[in-house]
Amino acid sequence: MLRTAEITAELTGEGLRGEQSHRLYWRGTLEVALDCFVCERIGRTTVFERGAERALCSGSRSGFKRHHTAARIAAFDTTDGRERLAVRALVDFWWAPFTDTRDGHKAAAPTSHPWVRLHLGYYCQDAKESGTNSIQTNAMRPNDLKCGHCDRVIAVDAQTPAVRLLV
Ligand SMILES: [Zn+2]
Ligand SMILES: [Zn+2]
């Protein structure tokens, strides 16, 4: 059956604005741990690209290799406010019941508290170079996101990304 999950995340901090701003933005790439009905493994890292009509399951070390799966980003809305950079994404994915071929766990839709990683891009005016960063659910918070070129704090990651199953 087709399921839809909502993923929301937010960054704050004075570094988002002002002269030293690094023009931080959300890249249209998401990684979500989903139970995969194709390789029948639970908690597979699934890579979503905005605009793509399918996603990529990372498979498992033994057996199934990376493969395309029936999942996509259905909506991707960002809010670029004062001292706040937020994103709300809707991901559609196909879910079917199965029992994990390896450890016997039953598939859930979605996995309770699935792991999520969101990707960011920025531009450093000092170095005149772009850079990337990411945030994920299983991280220490609050955490300063720093520029890889000038080491300034770009934003503060104080809130764990939220995942909610809509249908
Ligand atoms: Zn798979
Ligand atoms: Zn910088």
C-alpha cells in the first residue's frame, strides 16, 4: 500500500543572517531508513532525490545490492525566515508486509522513529567556495554547524528532525 510520511526539520542561529551569512539552504536529498519490501530487510537506508520518480535502497552487505524502489519526494517546502531555516517534506513510499529474511523482525510502516538525514548546501564568501553539511536524527544536540572553509558557525541544530506517518 502507498504510505506517506511527513519529515520536518529546523535550524536556527544568528549565523543564518547578517554579513557573515553562508546562504545556507536545504538540498533536495533525503535519506530515510525504511523497511524494504524488495529485499525484505527492515531499516534500509533509502536515498530520495527531489524530482526523481523513484528512490534508491542501499540493500544489504550480504545478498541484495543497491536497487531502485517505489518511493519519491512528493513535496519539499522550505521556509527561509529570520534566524530560522525550516523544511517540510512529504515522502511517498510503497509498503508491503514481510518478515525480515535475516533477523525475523516484521516490517512496520514506517519503522518506529525512523532514522533520517537531511542535506544542506552553503556558500562561503571568505573562501569563495561552496560547501555541504547534513543533519540526522541520531546526533548530539544542540550542535553548531560550521563552515568547512572558515570555521564560522553557520547555524545551530537544536531540534531533532520529526517524522510523522500521514497515511
Ligand atoms: Zn531494498
Ligand atoms: Zn565560511
